[in-house]
Amino acid sequence: MVGYRRTHNYPHGTPVPLVLLDIVMAILLGLWVFLVPGHWPRAVAIIAVFLVIAFVDTRLHRHYERTGQAVRIPRPKVVVKFSQGMPVPMLAARLAFFVTVAIMVVFGVAPVADSTARIGIIACVFALIGVAVLNLSLERRYVNTGHAKEVDVSGSGNA
């Protein structure tokens, strides 16, 4: 699909139905960009078509995998495990995520001026990005200092 990381290799070439689905997804993306702004019924229809295409794409990949036409690309799934419980800064970073989301929801439903709500929601988006960076950097720091370990939890062959 358009914009996604490849999950399968096709030794004998990508089957035509998958190529057609990729073309339809690119057309759907163009429709989203040019037809949706200001028209929520079109947005609902395009989302419904996207979900149908995603379902068909998944089914086709499974079918080609079962018939041997596709080879799944293994990817490791790694989680960070803390040996002595989660440190307080990590808990604070995760709590900050939920607090920021709650503030964003309040800006969305509270009876405030649209301009105030817009500025508040945009500030919350930037705050969420900051919280994500903080969370990732704290995890990396704890792994590098030995307070945590990265553990591969991918199944046997089901990456």
C-alpha cells in the first residue's frame, strides 16, 4: 500500500491485484487531498473505501503467503524491560501524555472561543511530540546505563 513499509517479498514479481490496489490507494489519496476539505460526507465515503481496500490488501497478502508466492520479511519486535520497576521519570513522562491528551479534549469540548481552542489544541500537539521525544530519550538513556534491557518479543518466525 502507498506509504507503508514493505512486509513481504515476491520472488516471482508482485501480483497484478496488489499493483492495482496500490494504484487505487494513490488515487484515493489524491481524492482525499482535493475533495475532502469542508465536505465530511466525502470524508466518510473515502475512509470507508480505504478500510475496504486495506482489508482486501491484507487478505491478498495472506493468500499469497499461504500459496508460496510471498515471503514474509521478518522484523524484530523489541520492548524495553525495567529490572527494578519503572523509574519515576518514565512514569512522569507517560502521565504527561495522558494529561496532555485530557487538556486537548477539554479544549475541544469546552465552550471557549474557536481561536483559543485552536491555539490550545495546536500547543497540545507540540506538547505530545515533546513528550514522545522525552519518552524515547529516557528509554534510550536507561538502556545505555544498564537500568533497562531491550528484549526481543517477536515470535518464532512471526515477526
